[in-house]
Amino acid sequence: MASVWRGQINFGLVSIPVQLHTAARGKSVELNLLHKGDHARIKQVMFCSAEDKAVERGDLVKGFQYQKGAYVIVEEEDFQKVIPKSSRVMDILEFVPEDEIDPIYLEKSYWMAPSKGGEKAYALLFAALRSSGLCGIAKLTMYKREHILFLRCGERGIAAHTMFYQDEIKAADQFHANLDLVSDKELAMAQMLVGSLVAAFEPAKYRDEYRHNIQEMIQAKVDGKEIIAAPLPAPKAPVIDIMDALKRSLEKKPVAVAAEAAPKGKRKKA
């Protein structure tokens, strides 16, 4: 598996050669744009608005608009001149309790693996994270951007997650719950309903039904079969009496005993 970053991570005076590999990538059914008449593939054309003509990719440069209609050209060598130390060296800045990290800050996930010669030091860092329950905060530059990384202990190795910066998180002031609207009886009933749905986390049992349906639809069209639309469920009416809705929900699903419903043992990490 090709790595997306190679360098070293500094853990105090310990230097560990490591590499990052993409841990997760979204999947979708890829469709191509075709000309409606002859089904030929459509090609993207770069167009110069000033000369009113198509241009080749080799004639393109990057520029930053510092005022309307005025650009400063930025060449590849300009990027090389400002590459920080973190492009090749990942420094662990500090360690924080993992449970203090709000998941909203998590951006992309990677697996960190040791490069040749770094196996023992990598194992030591992994063991230290696992025994402490802490998460490392590190800094590195990748894809022309400096990232802050969370380094956490996975089941068998170290997982790394890039972090959204504070100024990239939308303010949550407008997304709040007014708890004054909730009565004690409604809360107790809702807790019972939540308890009836408690289960161990098994990610393999979830799948993208829409992607699966698209794949089946495409295969049916390839095979020349008729596609029959599945009936959509009727929209539910807005809840007027919350207590009544909670009671009817509980009648459909028996409440599980907390000791039986809750996952046993330590949470399994990715």
C-alpha cells in the first residue's frame, strides 16, 4: 500500500521513522459524463476568458488575487522555499486525555506504520499511548497545508487523525437544545427508549443501501432487465403528543435490561 507521507516523528529525544497510509475512503458509484446523442465521453476543456480560446494544461500557472483583477503568480519553487520543518519531521507537541477531544474536530483518518529501523521505537510509543489513555498532538505538513494530528492507540497500532482548526469549526450558538422544553417524565420515557436500542458497536452490519441499489440497477440495465421502482414509505405526520409517541415506540420494542444490553468488556478500538 502506497504511503501518503514519509518522515520521522519526534517523541522527546526519540526519533521514529514512520509513514502514513490512508485509513478510510468514501465509496460511491462513479458515473461518466457522456454526449447525449452518441454517448461519447466528454472532456474537460480549459478556457481563457481574455483570449476566448481553449488552452493546454502546460500553459497554466497558479495565481492569488490580491485585489480585483490583479494576481500575483505563485510558482512551484515558491512553495518549496516556504516548506516548514513539519513537512519531513512530525513533532509531538503534547499529550491530552483522549476523552477530552470533541469528535467534531476529527477530519481525515490515517494509519501510522513504522519505516525500516523504527519498529521498536514505534512499538514503545504505541505501548505508552495504550497504557496512559492519552492522545498525542503532533504537527506535520502534507498536501501544501500544515496539519495538527491526533495520535491515538488503535487495537494493534497507532491511528492518526488530522484536526480541523478552531477557526474552521462553525460556531454552535445557533445549534442548541432548549432543555426547558423537556419534562422529567418525557426524559425518563426517552431514556427507556434509548435503553431498548442499546447494542454493541458492530460497524460491519451497516452498509450504504443507496450505493447497493444503484449497483443493482446498473447491472439490471446491463442485463437488459426491467427496473421496478421500490415503493417509498409514506411520510410520518409531525409528532403532536411526544409522550404518546414515546409510549407507542416502547410498545413496539421491549426495553432491554441495561446489564444485558450494554456491551461487555473494554470498547474495541479501530
